[in-house]
Amino acid sequence: MSAVPDKLRASLAALALLTSIGGGTWAVSEAARLESERNAYIQAVATDPTTSAAVKVAMVMGSYYESSGKHIGTPYVDKLGKGQPLTVCNGITGEGVVAGRWYSPGDCYLLERKRYLQAEREAQALLTYWRGYDPFVQGTFIDFVHNKGSAHLAASTMRRKANAGDLAGACRENPRWNRGTVKGVSTVLPGLQLRGDANDEICREWRVGGMP
């Protein structure tokens, strides 16, 4: 049974439908076709010629993990996050997040894009075999850096295994990153567990031109 939720699978298939990532061999479901037509965020990701396929994959993944593809128009207080930060779009905090402002899917894309480009640069600098990785593999590493930070990747067993040539072993480290702090206590969070399990599968099994 796949660890990748149907909604995320449909969103990535929609991205494949709109870009060259598909390679002409994806079995695109009706759900993916509808997603490609109605999801303005995926359309913005897919049609930007200045970002890599890996960044596109990571941004669509992040859209699902952080908000299930549903952008919140005005910033809200993330009560599960450390310090309960002001948050908008797909889990974005800090610079550019203005209380009371309405953020459209297009606004969210522009706000998130520079963060993902930075995550791509940081992941590439840390991983010896980066250029040989498929965009889906690269996308999972970018998602990791975007969500956890480059310092965590730098010090991780995931990085050590990847740089030793054990990509499958590195991918399998994803499910271990499943804990967050709730009321000062380290706790397994279902959302992080789902993210880790799905990223493990995508990293090990998905490749441009098709999916299992």
C-alpha cells in the first residue's frame, strides 16, 4: 500500500501533466486533470520557467503537507509551532508575512518561491551526488531543508548515507523525522509522520517519466 496520500499523488500528477516532468508516460487520473485545471498554485509552480523541476516538485509537496493545498488568505497564529508564529500560505513565517493582508495563491507562490530556491542551493551544497539525482529525489531533499533547515540535514545520518552512495538508505531516514515540540514535550506528530513516510517512498521509488 502506498504511503503517498491520494491528494498529494493527484497534485504531483497534475504538475507532471502541466510540465515536462511527466515524460509522456504517467497514467494521469481524472483527479489529476481536475487539479491541473483548478489549482492556481500548481499552475503558478508549473509555468514558472525560472525554477528547476526539483523545486517545482518540492513546492507542490509542501503545498500538500502544510495546508493540504488550501491556502489561508490572511495570516493566522500557528498554535502548534514554536513560539506560535504568525503564519500564512503553506506554513510561511517571518519576512513578508503581514497581519491582516490577504494572500492569493499567486501571492503565496511568490512568497514561497525564494525560500525554496534557497533550500535548493543549500541541499545541493551539502549533497555530493546531487546532480545525479532524479528531480523527485532532489525534491524530497529540498522539502526536508525547507521544513527542517539545512543545519539538520548537514548533521544527519540521511546526509552521511547519501554522500556514501547509499541513496535508498538516505531516503529511509525520512520517517525518523517525525517529532515536534508540543507544550515543551517532544512528540510524534501525525503530520510529520505522514510527510516522512511519503517522502521516503517518493525518494526511493518515484522517477521522472512515471510513478509506481
